[in-house]
Amino acid sequence: MSIYKRTEIKKTAIRSLALQGCNTFDRQQGLGFGFAMIPFLKYLYQDDEEELSEALLRQTALFNITPQMVNFVLGITMAMEEEGANNPEFDKSSINAMKTALMGPLSGLGDAIFWGSLRTIAIGVGIAFSAGGSILGPLSFFLIYNIPAFFIRYYGMILGYEKGVEALDAVTEGGLLDDITTAAKILGSTVVGFLIATVINFSTTITFHLGETIISVQEDIFDLIMPNLLPFILSFGVYYLAKKGKKTSVVMAILIGLSFAIAFIEYIPALRP
């Protein structure tokens, strides 16, 4: 690989960070994908403006993927564009067909790893540090989430360019891709359960007087049923409202109203010891 070609590949990798800088309804990430491909396309078609225009138009077609997984597709696309530039018999329409075919499986894997698992883990660690007033809170979130993302971006570009579709076929054989996706989803769900029990602080001080006996709703009822029962109910209540399409502002208003209602009940004199 020439030094000049290697430089253009690096430029493409850097430009891929702006994939969602112009996300449109008709092409979604297509313009960002085309923007990332410009340096390499100029390298391939530097003496043919018509071919360059056709290639750029081809690379701005509809495209949508988990952003961290795009470099693998960029690498394969560069290899196919290079083949098309050197081989007149190559069917360049297959390039967009390949991109369309890869969007689904790679997005499923990327969403499970980055949105479902890694981001949740980073949030949990970041909140734990931030709760103690440590600057490590935002730093740990930034590093835990972005170091693997940049690792996959870098090596995904190289793997896509050098190995192309063969690499994806090797991963999908025997259902390995599905197994990785399932494992990532399970890990994400486990972390969410950990966050509910350790980060969400929701309890009540309501007590009842039965003669000489004082019954604490929290300690004598909820904690005996299941520790952290109230955070569990609250979390899934918010999840239910979100699934019903309620806006964030509506959910926040409901939580604030619930907080005022519980606080009012706790301070009713008849219920206090």
C-alpha cells in the first residue's frame, strides 16, 4: 500500500466521526458517508471528474448504521471502489447493494454492544464516581465508552479494506454474530439491574401506629417482600410510560407529582410516630 493511499484511508477514518453531522430524512447518514469517502474517491478518480461525480453521488445514497460500526463498511466500500476503478467489468451497482446488506446485521451488533451494554456500564461507573464529587465521574464515562469505540473504528477500517466481506462471513458462520449480539444484550440487562439496585434511591418513611406497635412501610413491608422493591417499581413504571410514547417532560411531571404526594402523606400528623 502506497504512503499516499494510506494517508487517504486515514483521512476517511477521521472524517467518519462526522457521519451524523448532516442526518437527513431522505438519506439519513448518506451525506456523512459520502463526506468521509471524498479523500479516497479523489485519490482513485483524480484524473476523471465524471467518474468522481458518479462515485460521490453513489456514496451519498441512503445509509444508516450504528456510527461506531461504519468504518467496517467504509473499508469494504473503499476496496470495492478501488476494484471498480481498476476493473472496467466490475459492477459498481453492487457497492450500494453491499452497503444495504450490511446495515442490518452490523447495526444489530453495534446497538447491542454500544447502546445496550457499554453505554450503560459507562453511566454506572460515571455516576458512582460523580456521586462522591470526583472528577473521575465524567472522565470514566468518556473513556469507558470512547476507547472501545475508537478501537473498533480503527481496526474496523483496516479489516474492512483488507478482508472485506470475507471477514463478515467468517463471523456470521455458525451463528457467531447472533451469539455475540445476544451476549451483549444479556450483559446490558444485567448492568441495568445493578444500576436500579445501587443508583436509584427511592424509599419512604411512612409509618403506621397499631396500638403500641409502630409499623414502617419501608422496613416491615417493602424490604421484607424484596430489597429495593420501590426502585424496581419506579424504574419499570418509567419504562412503561416511555414505551407508551409519553414525552420526557410528561414523565418528569408525573415523577415530581408523585414525589409531592408521597412527601405530603409522610408528613400527615396522624401517620407520624
